Amino acid sequence: MNHGAIPLTLGGDHTIALPILRALAKKHGPVGMVHIDAHADINDEMFGEKIAHGTPFRRAVEENLIDGNRVVQIGLRGTGYSAEEFDWSTQQGFRVVPAEECWYKSLTPLMAEVREKLGDGPVYLSFDIDGIDPAFAPGTGTAEIGGLTSTQAIEIIRGMRGLDVVGGDLVEVSPPYDPFGNTSVLAANLLFEMLCILPGVRYDDKVKAVY
Ligand SMILES: [Mn+2]
């Protein structure tokens, strides 16, 4: 951070987003965030723990690391949620986009809305691989059916080009659940896509090269 680097971090457990956001907020103040995930990760506690992979964004709001009015969560679903469970997020100003809102369509129009909501300020991108459907990304610990496609994932990341992205992560890839390595290949490609939308990176669509 002291040398002006933009962190792109690989996980592993989604808990890693919390210390990264702490460091970013020290430099930038509360940041906006695009969060792709099957789960909201806003639990107050998990198995009695305040810091776990289901709680980082509750802590991030409490510690004023993210600006709720500049947060969008995409792909939420899952068997463990009640209808009220997203009320806390919307009270913080989050735009919550459940997976159902993404089914059968391009996410390019949604990303126009996202860019408008996030505006000119600093933005963090937190990408949980389980936001994508297990058909494309089975190698994760808490797979949920009915998720995003790999092309929608690319649309989301490319749709962030032009935003002031100050950091990103790609988390919850779990090699023991990924015996054929296809989830890791997808994750690596999504990180490449992230690299291409960082401010100051020139990307040539035709030759697929980063300068
Ligand atoms: Mn997560």
C-alpha cells in the first residue's frame, strides 16, 4: 500500500477481505464495494465467532471500512436464508441483487446501474467463487445451485472498467473440492480479467494482452 500497489488477493477463506479493507480504508477512507457471492457474509456471528468467513462485511460496516450507500451485492441465494435476512443490508444502503434477478440475461445493463451508484470514489471488488453456479465452479466449500454463469462473471468484471478500483480478491476456491482443477482455471481467468480493469492498465481486446 505504501508503494502505491493495488492488492489483488487470492483465497481461500473470505475472512481475508476484512484485514484488506482495514488497510484500504486507512489510505482511502470508507470504500465502495462490488461483492459477488452466493451468501451475503453479513452475519453478526458464525459458530460463536465474530470474525469468520460469513461475517466480514458486517464488521466492515461497523468499522466504517465500506460506505453502505456505495455497496452492491450480486448473486445472493441459498437455502439457509429467510426473507428478512437481507433487511440489514438494505438498511445500510446496499443494493442487493439476488441470483434470480440475474437468471437468463446479460448483466451489462445492471453494471451500468452499478457504475452510477458507485460513482467516482474508490471501489473494492470482492469475488467469492461460489457466486458462480456449481456447474462452472464446483470447487468450493459452500456450493449453492442457481448461480451466475461464467460469462456473467466476465460481464460484471468488465462492467467495472472505468471505476476507481483500489483492490480486489477472488476467494473461496477450495482445491480439495476441485480435483479436475477447472474451478482454479476459472478463478485464474477472473483474476486476469480483474487485472485488465485496474486503473491505468491498457487492455487490447483484439490481441488479449495487457500492457
Ligand atoms: Mn463469501
